[in-house]
Amino acid sequence: MIFLVDKTEIIMKKLLTILIGLTATGLLLIGQTNEKSSKGFVMDKVVKSDKEWETCLTPQEFQILREKGTERAFTGEYYNHKEDGTYICAGCENELFSSNTKYDSGSGWPAFFDALDETKVKIKRDLSYGMVRTEIICAKCDSHLGHVFEDGPKPTGLRYCVNSLALDFVPIK
Ligand SMILES: [Zn+2]
């Protein structure tokens, strides 16, 4: 009888060890799943101080991206640029616009009728210079890109008017 009790106790202990092991593995798996799913929605932000931005941007880029400047019309590198590829943020390389949505607005700045993906850019009301405009900001590094107007072509009717200096271009290989 004593022998039996001992054996039962050993079996119970073994079961308990297995149970604890399984629970731990389960919790670990749940943790990993959560991490994976949250990565799909949260963009890794790029946060830098003005000092850091000054070291990685040209003074002209800094003035546009970080001080919300506007380059002079018809002076930028990309307003008349017609290659196939992707326009990325000059501050953080976030992919912003496709050449498929680029069109000639005649304004002297690169114009797109849509962003590559709605998560790539943020828009914000801008009341500076006595005008009511909608500012376009890079969703990843919060840099100023340009303004969006509602006089664009179909299908969106939007004109994302972007400074060339806020962009870099990656051609399709
Ligand atoms: Zn950016």
C-alpha cells in the first residue's frame, strides 16, 4: 500500500512537471504571436533631434523636411522626372509614392494622385501663411513633405504636391 502511494505521488509529480512545462510553452507562444501581429500595424518610427537631422540631411533638405519649407517651383529634381520606380522619404527612406500615380500637374512640383499606401503618410491641417492647406507628413519620421489639394485627377481627385528635396528615387530594377 505504501509502495502504491509512493508510485502515485511520483506519477502526480511527473504530470505536474509536464503541465507546468506545457503552460510555459503556451504562454511563450502567445507572447510571440502578439509580437508578430502588433508589428503588422505599428510602424517603426524614426525619431531624431534637430542636431541629428542636421548631420544626416543637406541644409536644403533640412529646411524642407524639418522646417516645413517649400522649394521654388520648377527647380526640383523630380517635377519632370518620368522614370518607373518608387519615391522614398529623403529623411528615412520610407516608401511614399509610386511612379504609377505620378502626373504632370503643371505646378512645378512633383505631383501624385495617391500615396503608395495610406499608412505611409499622415495629413494635417496647416494654417500658415494665411492659407488653409493640408500638410503631408512622412508617417515614419514626421518630416514635412508637401501639401495635398483636392484638384487632382481621377480616381482620387487628390494632388499630393511634394517637394523634390523631400524625396529620393529608387528605380525599378
Ligand atoms: Zn520619413
